[in-house]
Amino acid sequence: MSFSLGKLIQAVVAGNAIEVREEVKRALAAGVDAARIITDGFVAAMDIVGEKFERNEIYVTDLIITARAMHNGLKELKPLILAEKVQTAGRAVIGTVQGDIHDIGKNLLAVMLEASGYEVIDLGVNVAPSTFVEAVIKHRPDVLCLSALLSSTRGAMRATIEALHEAGWRQKVKVVVGGTPLNQAIAARMGADGYAPDATEGVQLINNLVGARVKRQAVLAPATLECCFGKETLVGLQQAFTWLTGLHLVVVDTAGNSLTPPGGFLECPQQCKLLGEKMAGAVDVTTLSGDFKQAFIYRCHAGLLDISYPLADEDGTVGAVLCGHCLLADDPVPADLKGMIPVLTIKDLEAVCNLLSFITGQIMRVNSILLAN
């Protein structure tokens, strides 16, 4: 089965989804790795498509057809990308903002970013500011992409960027906005890092922004956690933390994958079901005053309090220590749930953050020693 890189590029540019998939299969059968298919095939094709679009030789409908063709080929590559752990160009979280359910532009950008080698986390449409913030905390993307078609949703974009500021994460991620109701001036006023009128310019803009952030990659050595606590005592650490604080602890990497047994941390969905609509009037965590170190304190969608403490050094973030789930003493704790969910005072919360500061400090100290050796 012969393979031609030129034929793959031509199939993408022509929007021939069936031929794209067949060419990808031929490439894999010929021993071409997934990374080369993406960089020398899809990325090269997208450069051609972008140039044609800028010269008005093709239109938005053509872009959609081309994007669908690429997506068809990517379906063949995704399992290999995960298995081979192909180095991505970056990570992007993308979504249409609250109040807007249009997704053509968002979907087009998502596919074009994937074809350009990015890992894309698509949150869908009508996404609330708090959901964007939670996704940024969980996935640690290089860029957050906010899409909108309706002029009435510009306020939701602004609210999302403000929510990132309030959470202490605005300086840790680039924000790109796009859509019909925007222009460069509006984007600048709402605090975005950049504006793109269409998906092709969006990819170029994101490449420039992410490229500007490139530096020595922060790494968590595989043996770090075992050296800190011993292979047999990782579970013991989690149990001791729960005994001391009443909360459950888990260590995650930058993609949100658990590096320790999840333990009781994943029981939140059960507790959330118990809470239902009972958390109206809960304390606004953005107004809390106390010595919380570098901790980010937030509420899940049901109102439970969670804490994220970064694992970071001068090269960047390598993960986080997460713990939860609890309520504050001033929260309206439902009578039928008292005793089932831990309740903390501000002093308790400060003590937990101090303990997390110590744990993360120990992890990063050992990590630097292991990497140096």
C-alpha cells in the first residue's frame, strides 16, 4: 500500500473526507508515525487552506468541509497519539460563552487546532464563567478560547475573563476571543490577549501566543512522590491528611490525571446529589480574607468547597495537590446533611492551606534534587 504525503495534503485541501482517512491509513501502514502525519500532512494542508481563505479563493463553507475532512483523518490518529504520547504543540480549552449556543466557529477552530498538533478540550456551548475557570484549573491549558456569535454575550466573555482574574489564574493562561460581535478594540477593552475574526487567523494567533510562552518545560520526575513519601505510604499520607483535616487529598498532573489513588476525593458527585438546590446563600469564596498561601479556593457546581494548591517552580507548573470537599461555617448547611460533610472555619481553612504548602514544598524540593541528578 503506497503512501504519498502530497496526496494527503491534496485530499485535505479538497475536503475529501473519505480519501483523507484512506491516506492516513496508507501512511500508518507504510510506517509513518503520527507526529509526522500531523506536522507534514495536516499542518501543511492547513497552511494552504489558510492562504486560500485570505485570498478569498475559498469561503467559510469550504473551511467547514475541509475541517470535517481533517477530523475524519484525526480519528485514525487519536489512539496512536495517546499511545505514543506524541508531543503536542500546546493545550487549548475552548467553548462558546454563556447565553450563546452557536458552535460552527468553535468547532471549526477546535478541529483546526487539533490538526495543528494541539490537545483540545472542548467545553461545548452556553458555558458559564465558573465552568471555564474550573476547566483552566483542571487542565492547565496554554490558551483559553472564547467564542460567541451574539452581541448580547459580550458581557459573558468579559465576566469569564474577570472570573479568571478573581481566581488568580488570568496571568497563567492566554485568552483569545473570536466571533461576529467582536473586533480588536473590544477584545482589548475586555482584557483578552488577542482577537481573531475567523478560525484560520485564530490558529495563527494562538501559535504566536503559545510560542511566546515557550521556555524550559517543568517536569515532575516519576520517582518524586515515592521518594517523598515511600511507595507504601502514599495511601498512608492520604489517610493521615483525612484524619487531620476531614478532607480527601489527591495529587494530579497538569492534565488532571491522578498521580495518587483518588481515594474519597471522587466521592464529590455523591455529595453533590445530596446537596441539590440546598446551597442558596453560600458564602462567596472570592470575598474570603485569610492567609491561604498560594491556594486557590473554589466551589464545585453544587456549592462544595475545594482547594487546589499548585506544584510549581520557576519553570512552570507540573501539577497540583487537590483536596476537598467541605463547607464553610457560615454556609447554610442543610440539617439533614450535618455531620456528613466537613465544615471549616476560616482558621481551619488557613491551617489546611499551611499543611498543603508544606506538602507541595516537600514534593518540589525532592523533585528538583532528582532532576538535577
